[in-house]
Amino acid sequence: MTNHIAIKRDRLDVVDSLRGFALLAIVLLHNLEHYNLFFIPENMPAWLNALDKIVWNTTFFLLAGKAYATFSLLFGFSFYIQFRNAQARGYDYRARFAWRMLLLALFSQFHALFYNGDILLLYAVVGLILIPVSGLKNRTIFIIATICLLQPAELVRIVYACIDPDFTSYGHYFMKYAQLSQAVTQNGNFFEVVRSNISDGQLYSNLWQVENGRLFQTAALFMFGMLLGRKEYFVKSDKSVQFWKKAFIFSIIAFAPLYLCKTYIPGMIESKAMKMPVEILLPSLANFMFMGFLISGFTLLWFKSGGYKFQRLLIPYGRMTLTNYIGQSIMGAVIYYGYGLALYKYAGATVSILIAIGIFCIQLLFSRWWLTRYRQGPLEYLWRKGTWVGAK
């Protein structure tokens, strides 16, 4: 009993802190993108343009693709914890989890009214794969996850392009809807933006994710996260410390060649049919390795100190991820879109990062205040209550 309590406490602290870190990274990236309203302000001082370029390149190198990947990995971990706790009570969680994903899809539709870059619908759909694999052995799950990580659809496209030189690749269907969405978010009123987000925004967001390999990558990350839970690697022990040390070293070694490959190889390919899947596969693998470097380094620091102050600061933020994720999008839309403050016209990368830090601070203070009074964030509470409605 004591061991179970210790496991639960350690899981909550380090994992919630990691969630907070991932969510902070997401708010930084989304602000740089003006919440999908891409625009570079004109007539800025030369020194600010130079600084903006440094801020943009550095932030995207460190966080783009890694924040989402961390978030996804921890989603799979959370599924394992919920599944294990339900099993301990003698409850089959699989049907309940399917219902939970339907509720997440409803949250995604609310979120998509404000922001046309929603990822929750993808999670709700891909999350269903955890139901059939939850009964498989660790080795089998690892093999399936690895196959998904290698982007099998893109590998098939590469092979087909090699066999048939006349093969016409597909992709970039999202661009039509991206352009329609951007025009409305720049100039439309609130109701016009909502109407656009219901149609064009949904197609823009979800087609982009499908066309950029997110289906298979997300499934892989969910399964790897579930395995981390099964192996108790977020609980400090000699076994887990050794695992994260090996992951740290392996990630660094693997990232370097993958980064070079994704930087230079696409430019050497003339065939568009060949280039497109390569441009999806290589960045996906490189981002996965860099994510491994970030997570393993973060976890080792936690194990060393029991959580440094800057890590513990993120815990309340990470405990309210659903509330804060949707909340930051609403705040960002009001700040950048044409119907609000329209700061997309004036905020370069540096100013956008400062705005993001401001949003983070406001949400962190709110999260700390809220959690001193309630056990969960408001949307987390609704999701939990909805998940278990009708349960005995």
C-alpha cells in the first residue's frame, strides 16, 4: 500500500510538471504564429527585425514539434494510469475511455470555434487505438508504436515514387482552407470568424495534421507513453534513472544525423513525389529524438533534486492542461485577430514571445489560485464528471 501511494505521488509531480512545460512551449509557439494568423509586421527597426529572426529560429528549433510530442506522450501515460486505477477497482475502463474520447471531441469543437489549430479532435480519434492495444504485451506494443513512428504511409509513398517515376504525389490540400481562414481572421468580425472556423478552419487544421504525418506519429507517442507508465519510468528508482540516462545519450546521438538529413536531403531530391514524404518522415524522427532529449533531461533533473523550483512552479499549470490549453487560445484570438486587438499587425517574434509569457503568468496565477480551492481545473472537472456519468 505504501509503495502504491509513493508511486502515485511521484507520478503526479513529475508528470504534471512536464505537462506544464509542454503547455508553456505550446503557448510560446502559438503566439509566434499569431494563432495561425501568420503575418510579419512591416516598417520595423533593423535591430528588432534581426532580434525577431533570432527569437523565431531559436524557439522553433527548440520547441516546434517537440511540445506537441511531449503532450502526446503524456496523454498515453495518463491513459495507462486511468486504466490501471479502474482495473484496481475491478472496472473495465475501455468502454468508458471510448466515451471519454467522445467528450474530448466535444471539447475540441468548442475550442475550434475560437482557434483553427485545434489538436483535441486528433487526440479524440487517435486515442481510440489505445483501447485494442491496452491488452497486448509490452513488446508487441513497442513494435506497433515503432512502426507507426516510422510513418508507414510515407514509406509506401517513397517506395512507390521509386517504382513509378510518373507517380503524382498528393498533399497540401489544407492550403486552400488555410488561405480562406487567414483572410477571415484578419478582417472578419467575431461571428464571421466563428462561422469560418466551423467550416474552413476545421478542414485547414485536420487536413494539415493528416497530411503532415500526425496520425501515425500521435498513435506512436500515445503507445510509448502507455509503456512508460507500465514500466514505471516516471517513478524514481535505479531502473528508471538508468533508463533516462540511456535515453538522454541515445537521443543526442540519434538527433544529430537526423537533423542533418532533414536539413539537407530534401534539397537534393528533384522529384516532388519523393520529396514530400521525405520532408514528413525525417523531421518527424528528428523531433522525436529531440523530444527524448528534453524529457529525459527534465526527468533526470527532477530525480536529482526531487524537483527544482522552476520545475515545481509548473505543476499547477500542468494540472489544468485542458482549461489552460483552451483558455490560452481564446486569449490569443482576442489579442491577435482582427475582431480583437489585431496585434498581428504590430507584434513581431520578440513582442509575441513577451505576450506569450504574459499569458502564461496570468494562467499560472489563476491555476494556483483555483487549485487552492478545488481539486481540478473547471474543464478537467467537467470532463471527469462526464466520463463517469452513470457509473456505479
